[in-house]
Amino acid sequence: MSRRQAREVALQALYQIDISGTDPLLALDLLLEILQRGLPADDLSFARHSGSAVFQEQFVLEGEDRDFALDLVTGTVRHLEQIDGLLGQ
């Protein structure tokens, strides 16, 4: 997996967190489960709204790539107020 794919996974997890309030780690774990098993996006409700190509293939996010995606998700959630403030300017 590439860092590009890890960024896509992180973005999908952030979308899930935003629309449903899911715990960040749970959102990432659920998304990785979908991708690892090659499940259709419809198998989990949060994935139904996704049109991302990330769901078009089966892959496993491991090692540094998984850590990178996790850092993106947790860092974004941790700094969400600051990010929202900057976007609102």
C-alpha cells in the first residue's frame, strides 16, 4: 500500500467520525476490516456514502502505512477546533 492509499483510508475514517460520531480508532478499524476482506462498501452503513476508489480493491494496511493513517486520523481529531477555525477564516 502506498501513502496515497493510507491518506484515502484516513479521509474515509474521518468522514465516518464526522457523520456518525464514531470513535476514531473504531472508525479506522472498521474501514480496515472492509478493505482487508474485500467486502462491498454496502456491508457497513458508513461506507454506503463513499464513492472513493479505495473500496474498489482489496488490500491490507500494515506497518508504517497503518501508523501514518492512524496519525492522520488522531491528529486531525485532536486539532479539530484549530482546523475548523482556520477553515472558517
